[in-house]
Amino acid sequence: MTPSGRLDIRPFACPLTWVKTRIALEGLRQGEVLEVLLADGEPLENVPRSAALEGHAVLSREPAPGGWRLLLRKGQVRHAPAPSWEA
């Protein structure tokens, strides 16, 4: 599988890792794949979880030089419902 995009967020800390990943995913069409290189620890826990919560698929998570390689397939983005101001 050839990713449609590649993002190296190994030098960054949370929450910037998810912010950068989210922006990269926004630039893809639904069904396209993003390769994300990230560090161990919080980024490895938070980025896949946040992606899944927003409707993206975590296709793989494997060790890579200097960290981890994650493949994400852009899905139908789930947005939180807007607050209701009606009484």
C-alpha cells in the first residue's frame, strides 16, 4: 500500500502531534492513507486513539527507525454535536 501522504512528527510533543496529524488528514480525500512517523510514549497512545475517535481507521502500527510508523486511512469525520442554546 502506497500512502497518499507522509508526516514526520517525531520531534514534536502532544498535543501538537495530533494537531499536525489532523491537519494532514484534512488535506486528504476520504479513503486515502496517511503515513505518520511518531515517537514512543504519549504520541503513540494519543494519535491513533484521537484518529479513531474522529472516524479514521488505524491500519497498522509498527516499529520504525527512531520511533513508530502508523498508517491511517481517512474516514468520515465525526464532529461533536453543536451545543443547543434552546431552553
